[in-house]
Amino acid sequence: MTRYIFSILLSFTFVFSYANTDKLEQKIKKIFPTAEIKKRDAKYHYVAEYTIMIDQWLDHNDHSKGTFRQRLFLSHFDKKAPMLMVTEGYNAGPRFYELSDILQSNQLIVEYRNFGKSVPETIDYQYHTNQQAMEDLHRINKAFKKYYCKEWVSTGISKGGTTCLYYKATYPKDVKVAIPYVAPLPNAREDVRCDEAILNVGDEACRNALSEFQITALKYMDEMIPMARNKATENKLTFRRVKGVEKALEYAVLEYTFSFWQMGHACDQVPTDPSAQEAFDHLMKVVGIDFYSDGVIAYYEPAFYQFMTQNGYYGFIHDHLKEYLRYVDSYDNAIFGPRDVSLDYDPSYNIMINKKLAKAKHILIIQGAFDPWGALTYVPNPDQQSLLMVKKAGSHQTRIADFEGAELDAIYAFLDKYLKAPIKRSKT
């Protein structure tokens, strides 16, 4: 029997695991005595699923600062199966990740501090750091390893993928393999490598069409502003933070090229010689104005605090648009960070992470070639026993399922080489 043949054991494992879920709940209560555990309907190959609220230290260096409630989503299959630890970068929900299917694993999703339900009464930004978030993950990992003692694999997407890389660098032995998806690792608050990617991605005709559309949209501003106001009224959106829907529209135009390539839009869908309504509709399809509304800005504030102070981010390409812009006069993203808090960028954390990451092993990086964030991807060195897989013309939505042929074989071969767990091939 090869490592790939394990389906004949599945029904026995299911019955045995289901019978032991009561022990699992007791174990969680023993590890986290104050935990609130709510059972959910089990789906996919899982036999039990839970939403768990635990007390987490606000400051891991000084427990006298108290705790906050952190939300986890546990999907249990078998104590003897691998554990897929999902390092979210924002809020979390009971999602099913493709790696859980490939590995036939348990799954533990960790909501990032200060997002979703993992928010104290008041956010104190001195504790909203990657260092504290890594300690959250490490504490949770150590606790659940008391029950799930087989191989652990970490994964995350986008900011969650960056978190996955930070975690592997900080605690390289917590997981056997780290698999970040479309995970940027900037080296500046406005990393110009994103600009260079946007200015060179795809073909010249498409890039020119995008630039021309931006100029056309700005020329139609007087006609589009009433359209934007109507949309804001219909969706109950306010724009006090950016000081008006007019400014939100211009931010959307500045963001347009990044979003276009990030989300994999088709060049033949860019309107040529559009009417004002057609230009507005296309801009709303690719970018929208919701992101610049007060409610969405408030939600993302903790993330932009990190982008501006530790993680790094990107700025707006604007030289070709300056003569048409009337409302936006700042071309970075600092406006989306919290007010009355210092947003000075400190490169020391990422410098330290890159040094540590260069010594980590067994990292599988999934990236899309057309995604501007791909310009900031981590490239492992030959000594790391790691693999970077870039999907041709892929976007920020690139997943393992998007690869085919020899590339997909290489991904499965990597997993098979560095994990003892049997690998389920979902594609041939």
C-alpha cells in the first residue's frame, strides 16, 4: 500500500474520531478553563466543528495588562491526523481551506487580534504588533499540541500569508511546513516594487488602455460625482473620513491599476471611449467606493496601522494623473490608519524577519504572476528546502487548484517529501 492509498481507513477513522469528541471538548476546557465552546454542524470530512473563544494575553510580556477574548474555529477530523493552522490576517470565519482537503487534516483557524470578535473594549495600538500576534499563535499552538501531537502545517492568504511567514520565521519549529498564499513581504512603507510590477505587467497595449481609462474617468468627475452620491445613499455609505465622496472617487481611480491586476480582470473588458455612466460602472466593478467609506475604513484601521508602521505597503502611481486630480493631494495610504496615533514606519521588524526567515526550512509559497503583491513575495534560498510556485498570469486569487501538469506535480512532490501525512490529490 502506498502513502496515497488511505480511503479504505476513512470510515473506521470517522466512527472512532466521532466517539472521542467529548474527550476533545474536555481537553479544550482543561487547556483553556475559561473557554467558551460552541458546537457547529460538521461538514466536509470533519466529524465535529467548534467556535471557541479563549482568553488571550493583551501583552505577552506583561500579563498584568489583562486579557482579551480571541476567537478560534476548530474543525476536528482525527487526533492522529495532521493539523492545519490557519493564520488569518484579519477577521475569521468557519471556512474550508483546500489544504485541509489535500492533507485530510484537522483545521484550526485563528482570528487576528483586534479583528472580528477578537477585539477588546478599546484597541490599544501599542499592543497591536506582529510580535504580540506571533505570541498569540505560539501560545495557541503549544496548547493544542497537547491533544493534536502529529504534524502541524500553517497557512494563510494575503495578510494572513504574511502572518504565516512571520510565524515561521519567529517560531520555525511550531509547524513542519508553512504554506503562505499570495503573501507580500514589503521592505518599505511605500514599496516601489509594486509600482514597477504594475508598469511592466501584461502587454503594453493593456497597460496603456488602463492609463487612458484612468484619465477618462477623471475627466468625467463632474458627471460621476452625482452617480457616486446616489450609490452612497442607496448603500448608506458616509465619507467623512476621506472628506467627501469626491475624494473617494479619486482614490478609486488611483487604486484602479493595482486592483485590476490584483484581482485578475481581463484586458478586453476595459471600455474604450466610454460614456460617463460606462466609466463609472467599470470603475465600480474593478474598485468601487465602499472601501473608502467610514465603516470600512474603521474596520481596516488596525491593519493599516501595521501596514504603515511595521509591515509596509504600497503607494499610488500618480504622475500621469496629476493634472487631472482635484481632491486627492496625498499619494500614500496613511489616511486609512488610525488618527491620533504615530504612523512612523520602523523597518527593523521586517529586517529581523528576513534574517530569520532565511534560516527557516520547508516553506511552500503560492503566488500569481500578475498580482502586484507578487513583486514583494519572499524568494527562498537553495538551502531552505523550500519552493516558490508562481502561476503564469495568475492573480491574488491563485490557489494550488489553479496549477496543472508538472507544476502541480512539483507541489504534491514537495508536500509528499516533507510531510509524513498521506497526500490526497484532488486533481490529476
